[in-house]
Amino acid sequence: MSRFRERYTLSDAVSYEVNTTKDTDTCTSTNHEDILGQNGTYNPMETYESMLDEVTPNFVNLRDRGLIFNKPMTKISRVRENRLSGVSADFSYKDWNTACNPDKFLVFTQADRGSRPSTLAIGEFDVVLPEQPDLGLASLVDQAVNKAWANVSLSETEGLVMLAESEKTIVSLVSIFRRLIKVLKALKRLDVYALKREVSAKQLANRYMELRYALRPLVYDAAGTVAALQAVAGALEQRLTFRAHKESSDYYSTSDLIVKQTYTNACGTWYKKATLEKTCHRVVDVRAGVLTLLSTTSKLPVWGFANPVEAIWEIVPFSFIVDWFFTVGDTLAAWAPDFGLRPLASWSTVTDTLVRTASYTTTWAEMPTGNSLHVPLVHDYLLPNSYLSEVLVTKTRVANPKRSVMPSVTLKLNTFKLLDLVIIAKQIFFARR
């Protein structure tokens, strides 16, 4: 049975008003006006929360009996801040009037003081705040779900891969030790020429690749072998959970010149301007999991002998490079049979956090040059503390999401991998010449 709840709350109301004073010269006096402009109350903070889920009757008793609950859920939380923006504006000019006796300059002055909500100073939320960036949510979910299923395994080490590549491992170790003995002999003889050849660019590149793809995997295999020797499948928990996590984020900001107001009189055109800065930061966090039931006490899975599909892909030349760009390995492993483990439930949870802001970083006024008969005097314009923000968090849980049959595009590159690609490409290029 579905259940929906929502709650909308407002902070305490705040008063605002803008007062305008005008002084207008006549030939014999000055007229003074006090005008109440925009005024009222508003709520600086708005909070909205909602949740859609499913109710399980007799939940406590069913849980205590060991039943598994895996149901969808959507939770939304939104907080909007609308700060109180100050208002300070001054406008003044003088005109030469020949209708007076004697002729004289008549001065007009206007001053605005007070405050107003930033929605009135900047604009409404939905119009001003920036659009959220596209982070490829569907692809992230596919990657996390497939990775969680790929992790479903009892293996502590990759026995099949170790057997398949044992000859290469032995050859590499023999070559490394021979080279070490050669270097030691050169050091003993102080053979500078021989030592110089060992530190050439080509030799250093070869040693780097040996460290990355011979010695480092050997260390991992040794650690996995020790773990496999210590592991006893029957001693594991009956229910095992395998998880995966993917995250993507993006941030951008824009800064735009806004013409807030123009006014034209005999002096020329007067401008009120502002710099509107918008920021947007989105983070998508995807977590997936698979709950399984242990159904074997055999040690075959612990040694990796129950993972032939993964082993075959592992020994394909340059398969690791393909996995830097496409999730082929995870997709194959996600669909491969999981010996000794029976799936009970799976899920994916997406937490999408979006933070958006809009604010006036600067506001200013520009006045015309005028002429000898129409003289601009003052033009100032300030809207301090004009700021809007919205924090939107959407959390969605999907029960038993589908595994993707097609690999996703991904990019798992860092400095070392880029260097690896350069060296491998160079070796292949020169090997063909």
C-alpha cells in the first residue's frame, strides 16, 4: 500500500518597506514629498518535504521472522532562502528655468531608502536560478548496479588468471632478476657505460611498466592467496551484501550585466545596473547493493575457480585499457553465474543534491553628461544583501533494478594511466616499424 506525506513550513514573517522622499524646486519654494513605496511582509525561508513509500502491515513481526523488505521510496527536501535586500538610491539633477524671475536653476532630488525581499530585487526563483547540469544519471545507475552485481563473488584471489598467466609471470621474474644481477655486476666493475644504458629513457619506461603490470599484480596475487588460505566459506555469514558506489558532480557559475532601469530626461539617459552572479553545484551519489544467501561450503569459489567469464576477460590483451573507457568487465561479471551465492534482493539508491544561488555582487548607477542647462548632480544605486538560494535533495530507492546488458561509457583515467597509454602506444608503434 502506497503512502504519501508532505510538509510545507515557513519561517517567521518579516516586514519590509521602501520610503521615497522627493524635493522639487519651484521658482519660489521647494515642494517636499514623503511616499511609502513597496511594503508588506514575507517569509525569508521556505521548507518543503515529501515522501512516497510503501507501508508493510505487521512490519515488526515480519522483520523479526527474518523476512526481507525491499521497496521503492522517493523523498524530496527543498529549502529556499530569500534574504532581505537593502535599498539605497539617490537621484538628483538641476534644470535652468527661464520662466523664473530672475532665471535660476531648479533642483529635483529623489532618495529611496528601505528594504525588500530579494525576489522583488532580483526576480522570482524559477526565473532567476540557473538550470541544473546534466550528469548522465541513467548511466551512473547502470554502472553502480552492474558493479554491485559484478562484486557478487566469494573469491579472494583470481586462481584461473594466475594459472593462465603463470608462464608470463615466471618469465617476467626471471628477466627482472637477471637484469638486477647485471646491474649489480656493473656496479661492482664501475662500468659507467653499462649503467648508463640501464637508465636510458627506453629502459626507464620498461622498468616503470614492469612495476605497474608485473610486480604490482604479483603483490596483489600474493595478498589474495594469503586471504584465500585463511578463508573458510562455511564460516561466513549466511546473508552477504555486496555494494557499489558511483558519484558525479559538476559546478559552474555565470556573471551577467543586468540593466535594472533606464530613465531619459533633458539631461540624457540614466542607468541603474547590476552584476548578477548565478552558481549551480550538483552532486549525484548512486549506491547499489545485492543481498545474497550463502549456499556452499566449497573452497572453489574462494580461489576464483568459479569465475571463468571474468578470468577469460582478464587475460584478453589490453582488456584493462578497454575498461578505462567502457564498463565491459563489470557488465560481463554482472551477468556471470555466481556459484555458491543465491541472490535474495537488490536495490539502487540515488541521492541527487542540487544547490543553486543567485545574487547581485555589485550594483551601481550611471548618469549622463548633461549640458550647461541641464546638469546631472547625483546618481547612486545600491541593493546590498540581494541573495536567493535553493537546496534541493531528491533521494530515490528502486527495488530490484534491472542490470544493463550494454556497457556504459566511463572514463577512469589518471596521471599514471595516461603515462601507461603513451608508453604502450609508443611500444606498439615502434614494434611495427
